[in-house]
Amino acid sequence: MEPVEAAARFVREQVRPHLDEWERAARYPREVVRGSGLTGLFSPRDAGGLDLSYPEGMAVFEELGRGDAALAFSLSMHNAVAAAVSGADDDDLRGGWAARLVAGEALGGFSLTEPQAGSDATAITTRATEGPDGWRVTGRKAWVSLAGEADLFLVVCKTSDEPGHRDIAMLAVEREGGGVSFSELYRKASADFLPIAEMTLDDAPGRMLAPPGMGLRAALAAIDVARCDIAAVANGLLAEAIDVALAYGSEREVFGQRVVDHQGIQWALADAATDLEAGRLLTRRAAELLGTPEGSVAVAHAKRFGPDAALRAAILCSEVLGAYGWLHDYPLARLIALAKMLQVVDGTAEIQRVVIARDLLRRAQGR
Ligand SMILES: Cc1cc2nc3c(=O)[nH]c(=O)nc-3n(C[C@H](O)[C@H](O)[C@H](O)COP(=O)(O)OP(=O)(O)OC[C@H]3O[C@@H](n4cnc5c(N)ncnc54)[C@H](O)[C@@H]3O)c2cc1C
């Protein structure tokens, strides 16, 4: 089956019918993810992956966004880890972990953020030190998704006291390798099934994935792909919101005509549909440019636009349902909360503007 079709079926049969149950139990659907066939999207075929091009992968993430953006976010992060480990120089990582991650038998997590370092990744203090028995990591990470659930975390660390990013490295740390513990799970506005917590590393053994000096670049390259995934997820969320509003508004009558026959509603939905078209074009262009010098800025445009447009559309479509938009029977209140989450994950909308503005200024100065 084509990956996009597989993703649509996964959402239809495995995600939508079980979301309420996962939320009530506050339990990550590990077995469902494992059986999804979507855990090695960008990993090479010799590691068992699907080796999708980025535009093909984004079509998959749009489908996942129609189901649940928090689950899609976790799959985006896992796929970034699986792809990085599949391409690692370290034989043990590539040989041992890659196949398990790609098959979904093991889950991957990404630890960059720290309590004092969110948007400014160069302010991290978690420290990796090389000793006779290899690298050890000590520090505290915040907002670690799949906390207690992922088996292997890519941890971004400093390797010296030097300020700045020249010594930053990225290491792979096993959850069960010793020295790793988690705080109580964060209590969030939605997506209770996605565990997020602080992670404490206390002399935890790690394997070098991107050596000092290359760590920030490797992390940002992975984040660029993840930002593009999130733009695609936002497009899916927006498309879902419009579909729900159309279905409801085609049935419900007010003042003698269907809700969707009121011109004010039609124009608002038309604007949302234009945003969807624009979001898809921005995401496709960004996916095509990923890995080139223009990739980061193209991704920033798509990641800035998609979640903002999705949030606007989710609010509008909820209004089309009137009071019913607020009920759990319809997904719109959940879509509003998730669109808000998409604005923040993998770099806030403001940080995307920082990337775009920096490029504008560079061009203005002819550099
Ligand atoms: C659901 C969820 C899951 C997450 N999962 C992970 C994960 O698995 N791993 C991980 O490492 N991180 C994760 N994060 C963390 C996320 O990447 C950070 O929250 C995000 O990068 C922003 O950092 P912060 O919250 O500390 O905001 P801050 O950096 O404290 O920023 C606060 C506000 O100031 C704005 N701001 C910051 N700098 C500027 C500037 N230069 N100009 C203008 N405005 C600015 C920001 O946009 C924001 O509005 C997750 C976050 C969420 C919400």
C-alpha cells in the first residue's frame, strides 16, 4: 500500500476510534505506533525504512494531522531519530538500534530544550565528558516528549566551558543505560496520552552521534525536517476542521437556511480554504528545498504560516458549529488546542520570524 494511503487508513482505523480511550487512560499507544508501518519514513531501505523523499513524507504527515497532531508530532520526532541513527558512523548504533527504531520496536526521543534554554539552544548547559570508558552526560532537559516511553534519546550537550555553540555535540543516550530519570509528567491542556517531562541525566553513558562542533548543526538539520513535518501536520488539521464544519453546516438550519448557505459563513470558509492551499504550497516548496542552502528559510515560512492558519481555521470552524463546537462529540475544541501546540513545537512562530528576518537582512546587505 502507498504510504499516504497507509497513513489515511491508520488514522481512520487505528487513531480516530481510540483517541478518547488513550486520553482517558493517559497512555501512549505504543503498540499501535509500532504496527503503523510509519516508523521509518526517511530511513534507508537497507535499514528497513521506506526511504521517502521529503515531499512524499509531508503528504504522510498531512494525513496524520487529520487524525491527531500530538500523535503526528511524536511520529515526526521518532522518525527524525530513526533517520539520524540509520546514518550514524557508530556501528553499534547503526547496526543495533537503527533496525529496531525503523521497525517501531524501539521509540526515539529528542532532548534539546532545558529549563533555562528554550528558543535559545546555545544557552544549554547539559555537559558531555569523555572518560576512559566513553562519553558520559550530566544535566537536566525540559519538555522531553515520550518521557519514560522512548528507548533512545538524542541529547544535545556542551562539551566544554567555552561559551557559544562551537563545542556542542549530539549523543545517543539509552533510557535503560543507567543515569537517566524523569520528573512527574507535565499536566497539559490537551494530549494527555503524550508523556512529557523533565529528564535528569546523571553521568549517563552516551554514544557520540555528532561530535563537538557538529552537534548544533546536526540538531538544526533534524529540526528543519521536523518543522516541515509540523507544517504538513497543520495543513491536515486545517483540512479536517473545514471538513467537520462543512458536514455539520450542511445539516443544521438557522433562519430558514442551512448554516453553509449563509454568505458570511461561506466567505469565512473560503478564506480558510485559501489558507490551506497556501499552506500546502509553502510546505511542498520547503520539502523540495530541505537540505539545500534555501531550505531553512523555506521551512521557516511554512512552519510560521501553517500552525497560525490552522489555529484561525479551527476557531472559525468551531464557530460554524455554534455551541456544539465546544462539545467532545466534535473534534474542534481539541483541534484548537493542538493548533496552539503546533505553533510552539520545534520552534515557536516568533523564532520562525527570526529566521526569516535574518535572511531578509542578509539579502538587504548583499550577503
Ligand atoms: C507539546 C510540546 C512538546 C515538546 N517536546 C519537546 C521535545 O521532545 N524535546 C525538546 O527538546 N523540546 C520540546 N519542546 C520544547 C519546545 O521546543 C520549546 O518549548 C520551544 O522551543 C520554545 O521554548 P520555551 O517554551 O522555553 O520558550 P522561550 O524560549 O522561553 O520563549 C518565550 C516566548 O518568547 C518568544 N521569543 C523567544 N525568543 C524570541 C526572539 N528572539 N524574538 C521574539 N520572540 C522570542 C517565544 O516565541 C515565546 O513566545 C516541546 C514543547 C511542547 C509545547
